[in-house]
Amino acid sequence: MAAKLRWGIVGTGMIARKFANALKASQTGSLLAVGSRVQGTADAFGAELGVPRCYGTYDALLADPDVQVVYVATPHPMHAEWAIKAAEAGKHVLVEKPIGLNWHETMAIVEAARDNDVFLMEAFMYRCHPQTARLVELVKSKAVGELGLIQATFSFKHGHGPEKRWLSQDLGGGGILDVGCYTTSMARLIAGAAAGKDFDEPLEVKGCGHLGATGVDYWAAASLKFPGGIVAQLCAGIMLRQENVVRLIGSEGTIVVPSPWFGPYPEPATILVQRTGEKQPQEVIVQTDKPMYAYEADEVAAGIARRQSGAMSWADSLGNMKVLDRWRQEIGLVYEREKPAGMVHTITHRPLEVRKGVMKYGRIAGLDKPVSRLVMGCDSNNTMPDTAVMFDDWFERGGNTFDTSHGYGNPNGACERNLGQWIRNRGIRDKVVVNEKGANYPRNTPDGLSAELIKGLERLQMEWVDIFMIHRDNVLVPVGEWVDVLNEHLRAGRMKVFGLSNFSVARLKAFGEYAARHGLRSFSAVSNQFSLARVLAPLWDMELESSSDAESRAWFQQTQTPLMSWSSQARGFFTERASRENRSDFELNRCWYSDDNFQRKERAEELARKRGVLPINVALAYVLCQPFPTFPLIGPKQIAESRSSLAALEVELSPRDLRWLNLEE
């Protein structure tokens, strides 16, 4: 018989006790250690439950080389920190639900497990129970016909004071996160089973709820619409006692699960199936031989080799958290620690520094800092959790340059505000390069430039930016007026250098000539579109400047002007999203689909196979390996996309490779 997995528990609360007791019935695991923030609490837990090793800090438990798998049983806001630290310590990880406070924390936890090659599962114990497996079988076999409606409720009346975690804003309290996560995961599981999948994602999420005196949802309800016409009604609460059942209503009857969340033991579990016309429901009896949490521990052991569990995969946890985020958004619940001023530290509470950097750097004249060869585009970081998780990871991987604009995000300038607050919270202003753009259409005039620059500095909470760029040229403005206004702001100390975005070669030349004649500073960089694929139509509602043509490339090579290119990866054209046969993506079709571009993609795919990388890595390497300085702007929405983009830095392309990819030989 294989040796049992040696477990450690981080946390000593109620759920930790339940798991520790149930672990005694596990076939695969034994409890070796417990960690608390106070030695006395750990000792008391150990004495009560017979735990051999008791640690007064969580770090000490993670440092124990004999602990193989860790159960993170802390309050919600600490799940991400200790799950990530456990993964970094090489431990397999079971994280109490909800796995994080939001989707972005969940993404960071998943990426930590992936980076450190450890098992990770969100601790939905009901997903590991035979009752749930039998319920899925009934749905797949269409025991009550075609599924139409899912009703799931988990709600109780909290009987303690407002200082307890259920009611605490600071501890991520409220019904949606604490028990709504169960109902959401059940609905997604059952909708998936009806469609022959492991789980499914809702097309629509509508929610409402009551925010109580402590600022969290005391009770809430949601309606979800899934593909195939399936609708789910979910209820959750911490201050309202309700009937905690699951009902599935199909075209030929109803299934009721009287105890969906806590399967009885040692008594068998019962599912009631009543087909239309039957007077009494059929009782489907599910035998159990151990407590729910013991099933959960054994599920961890079964999944370690493949690093994920079939009961609750990484994709399942990410999808579940995305729905919970949408539900909370519907009722206006944002935790204080998710707001810009509240996110004062990284998820791991460590100072931000380069830890896993593979970045390469270049120089832009006039700046005293190196500039990362890949630049993080800040055009979708509309929330602080998104900003913090994505940018923390980017910085730790060596990315120090960020591109933003007065025109990005919602009308309140959330992208600028969040970037500036993140830099301020992390105390890294002297370590980052900020490229701010202003003079957006229709305010692309000298006066508009000044107004947007001043407003941008206010939003960023900065007195100056490293680079300021005119975002869009206006050929009705004499080029000299652009030169004059930029030099005015340069002398005022509002920027270290300036550049031009979406300017033609003719206007770039005219700008430089005017500046030289009048003894003024000229531009230090340009930001035009540039990629292996040729853009065929305006990407937005106006003409913008591309420099992928031979004339522009020759000018950049001759002048050695740094190009901070946008849409450097052709907005997904070099991924599986685009093919000659698939015309479903209207924007890709309109802007990139041509025979020439598909030939370039096919050559990128061929070279990628030879180099052992992705075609999109080859496409980005095409930009990086030009015979002039390039700093491609990228817009990853997930950490996995950031990591994937960095692989392009290791792809070396010769001048001949560049010509061949570009169909020039």
C-alpha cells in the first residue's frame, strides 16, 4: 500500500476542525501539521485533534519538508496569499471555497500552481461526494427529460455578532461569496451535464440583494441563463433561513436533492425523482462509507498526478468566480480591500520586486531608465483587482514600461487612475516608465493636448510622465504648433521626453525639420501600428497610421527611431481564432483576412513548429527583431497571455527570416 499523503492545515477555525476530523477516515491522507498565527492556538488545536506538529506561523508550516499537501482554511481574503505561498513552497494545495475574493485572485492562484507544477483544487466538498456524481448521471440520462430550470438555495441565519467573518466587509463576508458560490457551482455543473459537458457558463447573469448594516449582502438572489434555454434561480444568504435544497425541473418531471451541500453520513443520501404523472417520487439511494471531507481528501490524492481534479478543475473555479463577480457587480458590492486605495500590497504581502524576470531592455534617448522591450498596454484595467494582479505579475517578470492614455477606459479615466494608484501603492515610481498619450480625437488640437495632459497627470497622481505622446495627429494643425506646445510642456517639467502616435512619415519628417530650424526638441519615439500581418481596414472608427509598409520600415531603419508599436500581434490573427475557413469573428475578418496575411500566418506556423514555440510568438518576434529599435505594446488580459508573450523574446530571427515571413522571398 502506498504511503499516505502528509497533510498540513493552514488555519484553526471551524472548517479546519471539520476537515481534520474527517481526514481520519481518509484512505489516502493523514494529518501531520497545523499552522496558526498564534502558537497557543496551534497547540490547542493539535492537542484536541492529535496533530503531531503545531506551528505558530503559517510560514513555519510551509517550511516543513515533510508536509506534502496543504489545506488553506483561513478567512476568504487570505486564501490567495497562502495558496500562492504554499504552491511556491512546492506543496500541493486544497483551498477552502471561495478560492479567492474575485476572478483576478483566482487567476493568480492558478498561475502559481502552474508555475510551480503542483496540484490545486478549490474545496467544494459536495462536488467530491457520490450523491453529486449520481445527480449528474441522472441529468445526463435525461431522467426527467430535457432540463429547463435549476433552483438552488443555500442560506442560513448567522447567530453571532457583527465582528464575525460572515458579516465583515474586511473579511469578505456576505452570502454570495460564502454560500452563493455553492449554488453557482451547482448550477454550472448541472447545466453542463445537460449539455454533455463537465460544466457550462451562463450567457446572462442578473442579480439583486440586500446590503445590510455591515456593508455585505445579508441575502441575495440571481437568475442565470445558460445555452440551450436552461435557466437557474439561485438564492444565498447569511441572515435569512431558507429551504436549502436543489430542484431540477425538466420536461418530464422533477428531481429534488433534499441535502445537496452536506451529504448525510453514516446514513445514505437520497435523491427524489418524480416523473410527470407519478403520485410518489422515486427514491434514489446513494450509499456512503465516509464523511464528505474524507471524500474530498481522497479526491485530492486521486488528482495529484495530473495536477487537477475532475471534481473541480482550474477552469471550473475560474468560471465560477467570474459569475460570482458578476453577481456582486449586479448588487453593487465591492469590498474595501478591492478599491484603489485599499489595495496597498501585493497578494502575497511581499514588496514588489523582479522575481522571475526574463525581460530584455532597450533605451530611449532622454530617459535615464531602461525600457522593457515589451510594453504593457493599459487600456482595459478598469478595476483595481485587475490592475493589481496583472501589473504585479508583469513587474515581477521584469516589465517596467506601461502605456496609457486619456482616452482609455470609462469616461472617468479608470485606466489612468488605477495605473497611477497602483504605482503609488507599490512605491515604485522611480522604477517604472510611464508612456502617457493625449490629444485624442476630437480633441487632437494643441489646446486639447494641454487639457488632456494636465488631466492625465492628475489622474495618474504624478507631476510628470516619462514619455508623453500625441495620440492622434490632426493634419489640419500645422506641424509647428505641435512642436511648440510639446516643447512648452517639456520646459514646464511635465514630461521627460515626448513622442508622436499615428503620424505619417511625411508628418514625422516635417516635425523634425521644424524643430531643427527653431532650435527645439524633437520627438524621441513613435507609436504607430506595426505587425507581421498587414491591417486592411481601420481598427476603430477613424483612420490610424500603420508603419508596416516598406517605405516606413526604411525610414525607421535609417533614422533608428524607436517604434512603440500597437496591435503588434495583429489582435489575435496569429492564434487559433483566425483561419481561412472561420469567418465568425467580424473584426478579425474585416481588418486582417486576406490571402497575403494567411500566407504570412502559415509561414509563422511553419517556423513556430521548427522552433518549438507558438505562431503568435513568431509574429511578435518579427516586430522585436527589426533592424531598428522596437518596443511592442501588448494587451494581455490574463497572466497566461503575459507569460506567453515573453516567449517571443527568446525567438531570434535573421534578416532572411524576416524577409521570408513577410513574403519578400
